[in-house]
Amino acid sequence: MRELGKKGQSVIRPSDINWVLTVPAIWSDAAKQFMREAAGGIPNSQLMLALEPEAASIYCKHIPSERMVCGGKSTLDAFSPGTKYLILDAGGWL
């Protein structure tokens, strides 16, 4: 918030921010609840937990077309309605 204020963006209030924390898809509900509690006082109304594979999928769908080419097509073409794609969550296993 201080950095935003330094840049003249002081109209943003803490209540305007929605926080998204990513968690592994294999986590239990108890582990997710622990993460929610560890978020340090962020109100539940401003906190969302997202599964890592879902977050990766959303990110890939919104990569600017100049940053990624898939099979000769830009991402705008590659992810047109009805297009199927795969997100592989390889996990952290060695």
C-alpha cells in the first residue's frame, strides 16, 4: 500500500483488494483451512484459495498472443471456443 501511495495510487484501499492463494490440488480440506488461517488476518470475503492446476489453466488461457505460439498458431487461435488443452500437474515429487 505504501508503494502504491508513492506512485499516486492512494485511492486503492485494503478493502479493494481480493487475494488469491494457490494450493496444491492434493491438499486435504484441513490443509486448505490451515492455509486460510495462515493468511494473516485477510478477511474471508477477500480471500480465495485456488488449486494450482486451475490457476495454471487460467494463466495459460490468458497469455498474450505475442508471448506464446502453439503449433504455429498464436494463443488467441489456439484457445478459441471448443479447443481442448491439457494442463499437467507433475507435482513436486523427485
